[in-house]
Amino acid sequence: MSLWTDDPKPREQTPPPPPRQPDPPAAAPPPAPRYPSRWPAAIGGGLVSAVVVSAALLGTGLAGNNDQPSTTTTPATTTPVSISASDGKADIARAVYAAASPSVASVRTQDGSGTGFLVDSNGTIVTNAHVVGTNKQVQVRFDDKGDYHDAQVLSVDASTDLAAIKIDASDAQGIRPLQLADSDNVQVGDSAIAIGYPLGLDRTATAGIISGLERQIESRNGFSIDKVIQTDAPVNPGNSGGPLLNAKGQVIGVNSQIATAAGGGEGNVGIAFAIPANTVKKVLPDLENGTAPKHAYLGLQTQTAQNGTGAQIAETTPGGPSEKAGLQAGDVVKKVDGQTISSPDDVAQSISDKSPGDKVTVTVDRNGHEKSVDVTLGQRPESVPSQSQQQGQP
């Protein structure tokens, strides 16, 4: 479900708009925090579970490529928040909000609104691709009572649901950029603070913990986003593109989706998903230069192996890298470049740090015999092939 709102007009001291779908009945039991059975999925790409507690985007729309002049990034040098070991949850949230909230912006488009945050002194703001949509220009403001400033959309990446927008550096004068943390160091139980503009309200902070790691969610183009961070910090429509922060005030993720109860409703149920900061670091240079990042692609769809170990190939994309290399439907992927594959999720993650043109060795079990195949990775297409989507693919 999208963490964004549909009314582009700013709201001040007014009730939040009603959700687009009716809330589930009050007596309905809470959703089970689990990922149920897996459908075959597009890899390279990756694989995303069909979730009974459905993950919903926190924004709408996708933007196409937008050629913009190159920009030079000044690394953020935000001083970490000073927190003592004796500080409680409220103290941590208060300190983080005081230090980080001035750098969090409301992002408004002709279609709705979301959140973003400043990442350098040149006026670059990170948000979600689905917040920007197809707009070439949006409006942002850092002060709840201030004026909106025009922001140029530099580029978007549908595969990671990230976008970079830019305001004039003078409009960000005196605002400290937020620092991107090493999201690989995040652990379950760590403090998590979300700052954003939910339901058309002014800037809002919520706090919780990191409740899960290594999740996968589906991007707007049907491919999976890997290494996603799960939190129980309450986030709602309008939080899309806002930062999820650690106890030092560093960005560990970009809030993107929330889980919703089966049967409808858009409210928070205690499960939210943030795109990891390390993914932001990887794609941000391309986004700032006005280009769409290129992602590696195997061109196959996998499902859980019948014996529960490995990832069984459901089909290969016609003319794709895997088919060209000789991989076949029914093969069970056991390793990719020596990395053990225990589930379909592992296949996507095994190439997440690769680039188009890289070669990987895929080891499969074919009719009880081990076989190794060298695959030259291709470039991920703009969306999952329609045939796969018709089969219930992500």
C-alpha cells in the first residue's frame, strides 16, 4: 500500500482524508505477520511472495526517464545524534526528531503528496519513485508553515522505487543533509524512528524497532526489491519517501510500503517496509546524473523446490540470459557463484550486487545430476514479462 495521499493541497489542523478503501471490520482478527506460499517469480529481477497481509505502496505512479544535467554530490556530514546508554525510547525519538526533522520535506505533486529528505548541500532530495510518478517537476517544503519550492525530477528507478529530485541550493540553505548509514549493520531490535507527512498532516514522528530484515517487496515494475528492512514504527499513507532513522539520526531506509489486512483498509497494522540505505547509495549517483540505474537480470522465474531445498526454475524468459546459457524449466538452482541457494529469494540476492554483462556460474540439479552453467547477465527490462504477471508473478 502506498504511503502517500491523493490530495495535493496542504492540510493544516484538519482531519486526515478517509482511506480509498473501507477499513476492515473492527472485529476482524489482526493479520498474521507472515509470508505465505510463494508464486513463481521473475528473477534478476528477483522473487516476491504473494502476501496475504498485502504489502501496499505508499505512493502512486511511476516516472519515465528524464534527461537532466549532471550534478555533483557533496557528501552529507551530519553529526550523529548524541544518545547515552541510559536514554529511553522517548528520549531517543525526541533527540532524533530534533536533529533530523528539519531535513525532511513534504513532496507535493499534481496527483498527491509524500515525503522526501535532503541528502546533500546542493539541494538533492531522495524520495520514492511512486511519489514522483510521471511528473517532471514537483514542489517541496521543509517548513510546515513555509512556502513550497519547485523541485526538478532528476530521475527515477522503478526497480528500487527510488527517485532523486533537486531544489535550488539556496532553498536548502542552512538545512543539514541527512547521513546514509550502512544498512547492513542494522539488527532486529534496533530503534527505528520514521519522520514524514502522513495523511496530509504536518511533519510527524513515530517510533518503534526494527522487526525484521532481508525482506522482499514488489516494486511497481513487478520485480523484487531485496534486503528490505521491516519495522513496527507506525507509518501511513503520506510517509512514502520519508526516512527511517536509527538512534544516531542516520537514515537506514526509505519508507515505501506497509502491510494491510486482507480484505481492505489502508491503515497501519504494525508492519512497514523500508528500502535499505545501501540500495540508495548504489543507485543515487545515476539518479543524480539523470539516468536510470541498470540492474542485472537472469531472465528466469523460480519457485520453491519440491523437496524444499533450492529454487526450482518454473520457466526461463524466451531469449533471456538463462535460456541462452542452457538452463531449463525443472532445474533446481543450488548455487550461484558458489553462494548456496536455499530459497527463491536467494537467487535474486545472489546477483543484487552484479551488473549487466557480468558472468555468474549457476549450479543446478537436473534430474538428479549436478550441472554448472555460465550465464552472462543481461539488463533488467522495464517490467516483468506480461506472461509472468498473468501467472501471479510479482
